[in-house]
Amino acid sequence: MRRAGRPAPGLPISCAGMAPITKGGVEFNPAAVERLEWKAQRDLGAPVPASISPGGGAEWGLGGFEPAGHWRRYLRDGHPPRFRAPEEIAVTEVVAGDSESFGATAAFGLHLPARTEAALASLPGRAGWRCYVTHAGRAPAAAATFATGPITLLAIDATAAAGRRGPARAALLHRVIGDSIEAGGHLLAARIDERAEDVGEAVAGLLLAGFEQSYRCPLWVDAGLPAS
């Protein structure tokens, strides 16, 4: 697959004859990223499409990812974190059997109703998932990744209540990035709701962590549970 220049932010991505690349030179396939998103949302029990074609056909919107929704994808190469982890914040990886606090914290940080706590609490220990919590600072915060091969999805960034640019989020992002790289990840993908009131703060934290703005997710992603 040949390399090609990356489209300007906000422009449709055509997957015919080109491989989008990050600033660091890592090639990526938008369809592969969104296929991972679909799998994560299915694990969460979200009302996303019931099936996809093996090759990622028309329902993925690969003719430019249209129609697009209001979630923007942010991508990061697999280079080590270039920011320090806050020393006063302890991040704990949640294991199966000790997940109730993760479910409650994630639901709280994502402003989701209590009925979603059980689905979130079921993630620790499931194949492909890694879940984290921290209880330092003004409010608890949580994060979770879902990985397949070289792609790691920041599927849950439940740090709104703890502060988008606060130390809790920085500590969680530092841990998530480090663990992803150690596990062989070459591309870390997050997404931000461009209609959110605190979108500026949410984006700023990702940019400081080395992410860059990329394409807008397909419309079906809007129906899933929020990532942040």
C-alpha cells in the first residue's frame, strides 16, 4: 500500500488508492478503526448496526465516510508520552471481580444513567479490554481501552466530572498510552463529541497527550454510548 498525503482536517477521506497517514508517518485504515469502534459498542450493548460486511462495505460510508456524524476522531502514533504523569495521582487497572467501582465511576464521568453501570462493570476482564480508575482529585475518573492487533481504541474517557484538563485525566491518558505501546499498539484512536459544551477542554487534553485531529466518524457512531 503506497503512502499518500493526509487530507486536511474536516475533509472527507477516500479510501480508494490512498492510505491516510498520521503526522508521524503511521499509515491507518479508517474502516479498521471504525470496525473496532463497532465491536466495542457491541460489547457495551449500544444500539449500533447489527452487522457489518467483512470487507467494510457501503454501510461504513467509505466513499468519504458520508453521512458523517458529530463525533470527531483523534489519532496518535505509538510514540512514548512526551508529558509527565502527575505524581500525586495513582491509576489502578481494574481486574475482573472488582469492577463495580469502575462501572459507577465510568457512568458518572460520562453523565450516563445508573442503568448503564452494569454494562460498564462487565468490561474488566473481557477479551481486548483494559479498564482503569483513579480516585484522586475533586472527583473519581475512569478510562477503558479496547484493542485488536496494532489498533487501540480509547473507548471510554470518563473524566468530565474530574476536569478535562485536570491531573486525573492526564494520569489516565499517560497510563493508557504507555500500556498500549507496551502491548504492541501502533495507533491509538479516541473520539470527541463536537457538539459538547466542553469540547475545547476535551480536545486540548488530547492534543497535549500527542493526539491529532482526523476525520469525522460515520453517522452510526452517534447512536452508540459516548466515549467521553
